[in-house]
Amino acid sequence: MEAIKQLTPFLSVIGQIQPTDMVAVAAKGFQTVINNRPDAEAEDQPSSAEMAAAAQALGLQYHYLPVISGQVSEQNVTDFAQLLAQVKGPVLAFCRTGTRCSCLWALSEAHHLDPQCVLDTAKIAGYDLTALLPRLQQRWSE
């Protein structure tokens, strides 16, 4: 399992994990896992059903919220924000690299946090989200 990257005390992100990684996820104290990767995006990727079974066997909440890479919609952002408001934390969200999850978080926080703060937080975690700046600024000014 690759390194977990914390965005906030409530939310961390990671690239693709395997069903066997759920033991380590639970051991690190996560309560909820969110899968933002559509099934069959890659041949070697476990299905959401496999991931859900592994998470639930360990008492973790599991949510499947697939987002197409490079196509984070406003509805995806709304769905992610609503999900975060309902689940127990800490939360671990994953996709192929963690970037999609970071984008969802950044856009969901843009109404509350200054865009530069959002970008800086993502950068510290290892994600360059500068391409989102126009969307972040638009959401900040709404």
C-alpha cells in the first residue's frame, strides 16, 4: 500500500488500494472508505464489490462514488460533499492516484476556504491542483 496523504484531520486520500489493504486501513483508525474510481477503469483493478466486502468484513463503512478521471462534475462535487457530511471519520478516499479524490475535496471546500489555501493544502499532500484554480475561484466568489 502506498503512502496515505492527509488533506484534513477528517479526510485522507490514497491511490488504488487492494482488498487486502483494508486490514491496514482499519488498523490506522479509519472508519470510512470512499472509492472514487469507476469499476473496470483498469484491468488489474479490484471491483467495488470486492472492496466493499473487504471493508465491511472489518467493520468499515464503504461508499462507492465513481468519478471519471479528468471529468469531475459539479454533481460529483455535491455528492462527495454530502457524503462527507454524513459519514464517520476519519475517512480514506481512493482512486487511481488520489488526485481525483483531492479534486473532489478541493472543489467541495472552495465555498469555505480561500482557493490558495486549498491549493497549498493539496500541494503539501503531494497534489498539484493549480489547473482547478478558475473553478475554485468561481466557487469561492459564489
